Amino acid sequence: MPIIVNLDVMLAKRKMRSRDLAAQIGIAEQNVSLLKSGKVKGVRFDTLEKICEILQCQPGDILEYRPDDKTTP
């Protein structure tokens, strides 16, 4: 998939655990884990907004586009 989730990198930079982020956002820790692993098909903008607010970052710090060999002409 060409969208890479760098949430684990941002959590490490902020020295925050997934459990703490999940509690502050108000979602299950398992959902944060799925998001970190890139196993989700989408993320709600309000969830992304809360993550950025708590981690004091931009959406581009968390999400990255890397084209696959198959997607480039």
C-alpha cells in the first residue's frame, strides 16, 4: 500500500506510549495498534485531528505517500 503510517515514529519522538495516546483520544488501544501497523483502511479526520493535537504534529508527520512499483507508470 502506498500510504505509510508513521505513528510509531511520532510516539517515540514524543516519548509516549500507545496506551496513553489511546486514553487521551478516547479510542481503544487495539485501534491505535492497528493504525500503527497500517492495517486500517482509513482514519476519521476527527481522530487524526486529536492525534495531531496530542502529539503536536501535522498529519504529514504521521501519514506518508510512497508509490508502489505497480502504481507508477
